[in-house]
Amino acid sequence: MPSGRVKFYDVERGFGFLSSEDGEDVFVHASALPAGVDSLTPGSKVEFGIVDGKKGKQALSVTVIERAASVTKATRKPAEEMAPLVEDVIKLLDSVSNDLRNGRYPDDTHSRNIAKALNAVASNFDV
């Protein structure tokens, strides 16, 4: 069975391209992905069958052998450092929700600070 790496994959469009070991680009459609897998990460190592389609080579029965290393996972804070940050964000959002229930949005400066805090925490959970 041929193997290669994911060149790119567009989840919204449901297709992408694989680069086989011999350097050939192979089209991959979402229907060729294994059950429970809805996307492919560029750089991931895969095995796949190949069929000649109307527009060239097309992958069938893709199997992910090795996922590409995540830059985010390598740089994120340790879990024990994240716990107090998440607790602080929960308190922050709780106070904002009380204001919203009373018909008040936070002022622009406070809104920007809330967005920054949420983005900082979210970036550590991104995969």
C-alpha cells in the first residue's frame, strides 16, 4: 500500500492532496477518510490506496499512520499552570454574564480585555 504525507486538506470543502513517497500529488476526498476522522493535518504520514480518476490519481481508504507534531501542543503551558487561569476566566465571564442579564454590555476597554483573556486561554487548548 502506498504511503506519503498530507500536503493540505480543506475541511470546509472536504478534500485535499497527499504527496506520495515518489513525489506524486494524489487527490483525497473526505469519503476516503477513516470513520471518525473528519480532517487531515498537513505533514501527517498516511497510507492509502490509489485509483486513476477522471482528473488524475485519487486516494482510497486513507489510514493515518503518524499525526504531524503540533506546534501549539509543544509550546502550551503545563496543565497545573492552566488551572488557575481557567478559574479566573470563569470568574470574569460570570461577572460579565451578570452585567448582560441586567442589560449592560461591558465598556470597550473591558470588552477588549475579556477577548484577550479568552484568546490567551483558547490558544493553549488549540490542537
